[in-house]
Amino acid sequence: MSEGEGVVATAPVELYQHGLDRGWGNDGAPPGQGGERPQASPDGQATAEAAGKGVPMRWRAWGKRLALVAAALAALPLVLTLIYVFVPPVSTLMLADLVTGQGYRRDWVALDDIAPDMARAVIMGEDGRFCSHDGVDWDSLGDVLSRAGKDGPSRGASTIPMQTVKNVFLWNSRSYVRKALEIPLALYTDLVWSKRRTMEIYLNIAELGPNLYGVEAAARAYFNKPASRLTRHEAALIAAALPNPALRNPRKPSRVQKLYAHVIEMRVAQSGPYVKCLDR
């Protein structure tokens, strides 16, 4: 065999081996050409695994976003509570009135510019242990929950701090969910706000008629005078309207409302030990 024939004979062998090294088929053709094709994973396993990796990643991304939103919503009342030590808050009902285009009337006044009997009437009508509890009246709450039906408590046992956080941060409908949120918020605000500050906020955001909030606006609307000049009887009539301000009018009280106001008025006359936390 001549020298030229040896070179010609070995060339196909070297090319064939080179093709195998690069993953070509046994027939010497590149992948996807010729008779031998790459082996697909059984039942499309590789494709399923690739697609499966993308779905959990998307869910994890959305989960993180939702967790951040939930954390922000949970932190908002905690931050606002600190701000409201100095800044007058608005209630969720006021915001709803604005959103629906109704507007509202509220004239913020300092506690010192409200007749003392107004705060006393609210305590004696709504929360007799206001000065002694930590934001929650545990005895009253336990009694109410023990008597509650399947639809939730029929009455609230809400303290003034609980009513205040409900007005500022939560919603009005009665439910175990709202009560479960009220309790820690009331405990927290009772730590951050003084009793006087809690009372000041409550008297300025409590609903006292359609689109009417706070005792200053109520005093002017119902008795044509500022809250600083309210008599004990007028203060008792306003306090008696608090459980149902949409239906109870202090200027035109029903018979039941008059009786309740009379009870509050008598309690105010003997309220000394119960309202000492409002003294400077």
C-alpha cells in the first residue's frame, strides 16, 4: 500500500471518532440528523421538571409580596398610635364619609375645652372602670363572651380604649375577628396614650349623628353651644346617644333615652373615685 493510500484509509476513522467525541450518532450524523436521535426523558420528565421550577418561584414571589403587605398593614396601627400622641386622628367612618362624597363635621377641641361632666358622663355610661383597667375590662369581656351566640356577641363589653381603636383603625360590625383585633390594640394604646389623651381622642371622634363626629360638633348641632358650656344634663343626653347615634338624638330624646340619661346624670354626681385619672 502506498503512502497516499494509508492517509486516505485512516481519515474516515479519525472523523468518525471525532464525531463520537462530540456526541454525534453512531451513523456519524450530528444530533437531530441521520437515523439516531437524542433520547427524550420518559414521559417528558425533563420538561415537567423545568416547568415545575417556574411555578413555585412565581408563587414564592407573590407570597413574599403578600407577606410584606400584611406586615405593613399590621405595623400601620402601631406607627399611627405613636403619631396620634400629638396629631389629631380621623376615624374610619370619617374616611368612609369622604370616600362616598358625603363629607363630615368634626371640630377638634382639647380635653380642657370640654365640660368636665362630658367626660364623666361618658365614663359612667360606657366604661365605669376606665381609670382602673389596662385598656380591656377582662371581667366584663369574659361575661359577654360566655353568653355569646354562634353569630358573635350580642353586646360589645367594649371599653373606651377598645371603642377608640375600633373607631380609628377598624370597622363597626360586631364579630369575633374585630374583637380579637381590638384587644391587643387597646392594650397597646393604653400603654402609649395617657388616659387623658385616650379620652380626648374618643370625645373628638365618636360618632354622634349622621356625618357628625365629636362632642364639640354635637354640642353645636344639638344645643347651639360649644362643648365647654355643656350642662351635666346635656352631657348625659349626648352620652346616652353613644350606643346608637344613628337613631338617638340628644335634642329630641326618646323616653328610653331620657331614662338612661337620667341614670348617667345620677352616676356623674357620684363619679369622684371613678374619674380621678382625668385630673391633672
